[in-house]
Amino acid sequence: MPADDGSGESVLRNWLDRPDGKRRRIVLTGAVGSGKTNWLREAADRTPDALFVDCRGMPAESVARRIQQETSAGPAPLGDRRGQSRLYEDPRGRHVIFLANAQWAGETFHTTEPKRLADSLSAALTGAYNADIRLVMEWDTARMGTPWPRDIEFSPSGTGAAAGDLSSLLSGLSEDTSSALTALTASELPETPLPVWELLCRAAGRPGDDVDLPAVLTELRERTGPTDVVRVTGEGEERVAILDPWVADAIRSERPATTDSFTRVAAALRSALPRDGRPWPERDPVARYATRTLPVYAALAGELTGVLEDGFALAQCAPRALWDALALAFPEGVPQGSVAADVRLLQGQGIDPEDQGEWVAWLHHAALSARRHALAEELLGAGVALPWHTLWSRWRRGGVFGARPDEAGRVDELGFLVDDDGPRLVTGRDVTVDKAADPDHAYVRQEWEPTTGDPAGPVESVPEPLEEAEWCADDRIPSDLPVVFARHAETGWEVYGPAPTVPPRCPIAVTQAVSVGRTWWMAGSGGLFAATGAPESLAGLPLWHAEPLLPTHSVAGPWDMPEVPAAAVRHGAGEVVTREWLEETFGPGACHGLPDGTVPAGVTDAAARHFLTTVGVPVVSGFLHLITDPPTSRGLAEVPWPEDSSSAAPTDGPFYDLGFWMHARLLLDGGSGQVLRDGTGGMDSLLAGSSLPQFFSLVRLFDAYRRTHFPCPLDRQDARNSLHAWCGQLDPEATDSPLWRMILEEGYPFEDATWDLASYDGWFIE
């Protein structure tokens, strides 16, 4: 670091003059009270193109939104629904951003917001594509982690708060005042209502009635002056705040809370609140405090799952409190298929509710979609007024790998029919193949009972373009019913006709809707569901983005590997991979086995011989660029290693022709049992699979992922991460090859006869 006179001015100037841009962040470390915030404010005043943000109490998402707006060339286009990409794409020009009190971001003390500023926001801004953004931020290692190795660390020359001052303060207090002050530092909010302070005292083992809080405040004022602990009044209730955060933080460090203490506070909050159907936000200060803090206490106590599975308690908790709690409770990842996973996916879809009622409506929708009917009923009966609610759902739940038999699948067109059999919903999904060359038009059609969501007939495959179907043409509205259609456009819901209600605000995965009366049937990439209409007041609210600007507070835990590949990992793919499992993907009768006497003598690998005779090579054409040849009555054809290969033969062979994959011939090495590409297709990656059953298992798993209609990008990414991990366990050698890394990590647009199944527009979704 450059020499400095103590003011930090030369450090800042030398850093700003660096041309390479590799060290784009200065972090201010040092003792509490050393003047970091004032230094930042004064430095920002002296710096051109500076943006100063005091992060205290702000969620990281709000900080990111302000920076994105201030650094962009202009306002976002009308109807812009992008998510995280905005932080990388929108900023323009040169900006120096000063983030003061970054360590105190967020609404609660045990929040993950400071870490999100330090990691996710910093990475996005310093990696912006079209801007030179440099950050100067206040830093606390305990709350934000270790700075990056490429950071420049600087400490202002102030002396800071002396630890002895705190010891002197605590040692001079009476026992009641000392205990009450320690209890107050257990508060998660900067300002604590007096009834909550009393509850915290009781949870700490000192009955609130036995502590004279006015006397405690008087003693604290006498000992510390009016600037450290004061009583404040706001919104009709008395609150106490330790105005200097270092005091509360230092007391917490000297007298740390335990899991038992968090358990007592969580229990005290829940027991103080009757279950009489009256929502907590409308009750007393303790109830309002619990709405913002109970999930955090429960997470720190190891009891968050109990709160999440209690519909009444879950309905009272603010979404930000739940998102923070997930990160605290599940640092290694949120369990697959849990209520916690549902809460995380709601955040990941960009759902930013207007109030608690709109949030609970989406919690209820997620519970119904996951078939958690008891929880859904508890949420409805929790006393929170919902602006709308889901009536039934065939929307795909999150955290599920592969297609499910009871799901509606992606819906590209939604219709409503009335005939002698009564009213029915109609859904269509385009399954046209070879779209880029000679389209083979087809769509899948399904009818549904509007009142229950049950199928009203078999699934039909119709060999014609979906857009030409009579039931989804412009004149599709039945003449004898007040049917209204709507599409979810970039500017919001476009409703084609008069309706007594509007469709609920939805993530972009919900693409269209149809209503009769006050019921709306909604459809999109995740399936189909029915809901009551929303009040007109929701129509004028801002649209939700595709995803938040920053990643979710928590990450997904590992998903359970499907049964067959999991058994293959335990016992070997050659022992458990069956014809039935492969033909679920490759089609009935696709696997062609060889009579034992026709397997070439050069195939000496036992696993390969077993697979060829008991399972058989799947015969496929136009499938993920895989073309396999049917075996002849004489078995497999032996072929030489090609002279024009980009690589020498990895073994002495012999090699047997299996077909083509990724523009190169696919060969079986008879001696090792490995599946190889012959190196003629422009890629040096030779290993396709360590064995025949392993190779076809990898393809089978990848195709199950690729055919799945995920309800949101976050769920798809979680599935992709799990797929990568499973393939690594199933065949670590092949998965580590450049070819499989390209498929699993980078994505590859397989433009063949199944490519329409990848996404709505026919392209592989990242």
C-alpha cells in the first residue's frame, strides 16, 4: 500500500489513478469509533463522480437498486423485467461508490445483509460490463468476512473506542441495570419497545416486573450521558435504542448469547401471542416485534423448521425476516422439498409483496402447489387478510427433478370451451421439432375441469401448428359466458374485456389467464392454477422483476439423487442400470440387446458384455446429437481408429462402432469398456463415458433435466447444480472431460429433433 500521511488522502488518490482496474475496492477496517464513517463522507465530498450511500438499516437489495439507478445511463425501458443481469449490464461510465456503515446493513442484528454487500453486490459492480465502478466501503470482518486478497485495506488514524471504557461502564452499574442492559442487547432491532425489553429481561431470567426499567434508564443516562442510551417515542409507543452500535456489539461479545437464550426468546415471543385469528401486525408492540424477528431467533435456536411448518406463525412473519432466517438456519443449503425451499424460491422469483396479505397469498399458493394441504388451510385461517388466494393448483412445485405424472407441464396457450359436456379449460404446449429447418408441427392438448383442476380427458397429440388451433383463435370466446382473457405483457396484465376483478400480480413465469366472474385461471411455464381475482388496487403497483438484483439470501442444499443412478453409484452402473429405466427416455423397445454368442470376442470388458446382452444399446436418431446404430445379427462392427483424428488412439482397442455423438463417431473400447469419441468432430475430448452403462446413464439424466419445465430460473439452476454433482458421482472421469463440462456447466443448444422440449422458444435455457 502506498505511503500515507495518516489522512488516507494519498491512498485514495493513488488508487483512483490506477489504470488497470484490477484492485477496484478499498475496505476501511480498524477499531470501532475510529472515524471510518466520517472519513468516507468527507472523501466522497472531495471525489468527482462519487455516490455516497449510508447502508445502516438498508437491505442489500435496496442499496443495489439505488446504485443501479444512479449509475445507469438512463431510466430502464418501460416494462423492463430483467433480474440480476441489470447490475452487470446497466451501469455506464466511471463511478466511485462510498458505502458507509455497510456492516450495519439490514433491519436486524443477526442479518446476512452486510455479507451480501461484501460479496454479491461488490462482485456485480466491480464486474460491470460497460462501466468502471470502484467501491470504498466500511468493513467489519466479524460481520462481513475476510476481504478479498486483491482489496486495498486502509484504517483511518482515529483511536477508536477503548475496551476499557466498556468494562468501566459495566462494572459500575447495579446488578439490575447491568442485567437489563445485557438483555437489551439481545434485541434484534435498533429500537426496542419497552414491552419487548421487559420480555427480553424475563427470557434472560430476570422477571420484567422485578426490573424498574425507568430507574435503569435513569442510571444509564447518569453513567453514559444522553448519547448512548435514550428513550425515544414514535408511532405511539415508547422505545429504547442503544444509539452507538459499538456499545451493544461489545456487550454481545463480552456476554455472548447462547442457543438456549435464543430458544427462550423465541418461546417467549410465541407464548405471548394468542392464536385468536387476529394478525400480529395489528396487535401490540410485542406482536409487531415478533413479525420482524421471530424467524431470526428461531433460526439461531435451531428451531426455524417448527415456525415454517406452523401455518399461523408463518403467516405472521415478514418476508425479509424469513429470507434472513433461511441463511442463518441453513448455511450449508436449504433442504430440498421443504417449506424453507418454497420460501427461498418465492424470493428467487422476484416476488416483492405490497403487504403481508399479498405475501401470505403466495405462501398459500406454494403450499397448495407442493400438496401441503394442511399448511395451506392454516395459512388461510391465520387471520391475515389476503387480497386473493389460490383455489387449486397444478403448478409445478420447486425442488423436483424430472417430469411428474400429475403436473400440467408448460402451457403455451390457454383456452376455455363450453359444449354439451359443460365448461372446460384447454391447455396446449408446442412440441414442433426441427424448427430451424423443416418444421414438423405438433402440439400437446389437454382439457381440465375448471372447478377442481382434474383432467377432463386424455392427453392428445395434435399434428398441426398450435397457433392454428380453433380453440385458441381470436374468436374463441364462448358466446353464452362472460369469458375474459388476459396476457402478462412487459407492461403488466393486458385484460381483453370487462372483468369484476384483475389477475393477481404474478412472476413472469405466469404468462396468461382467463376468467369467468371472479375466478381467474392462470397458466405459464410452471403449469396451471386457479385463483380468486385481486382488487383493482393491485393493478397499479410496479411489476415484479424476473428475479432480485442480488442472489437469494440462502442457497439450495443438495438434492436427492434419483433412485437408479443413486444405486448405480453405490453398486456400480453395470449392476443396476436397467432397460426399463433407459427406455423411459429413449422410448419403448429402444434398447437392442445382443445374443451372448454374437458379442465380439474383442469385447473383453465384463461390464460391457453384460450391458450388451441384458440391456442393449439404445437405438436413437436425432436425439441430443446422438445417433446410435442398431446392432446387426453379427454383433458390433469393429473399426480402426481414424487416421484423421485430432488425437492418437488412447489404447490398443479393439474399437467397435456405436454410432455418432456431437459430430464424431462413438466407439466402444472392447478392452476397457470405455465409450469414446474418435476425435474427428473438432473437439479433443475423447472420453464420453467410463463404461457403456455409465455413458447412457449420463445422457439419460441430462435429458430428464432438459425436458423438465421448471417454474423459474432459480429452480432450473438448482436442478442443474444437482445434475452436475450427480454426474460427477456417477462417472467422475467422464464428467471432468471438456465435453461434459461444456454440456453441464456452460450449456449447449442441442438443435435436433427434440430441441423444442428445452424451452418455450426452443432454445436451451441457461
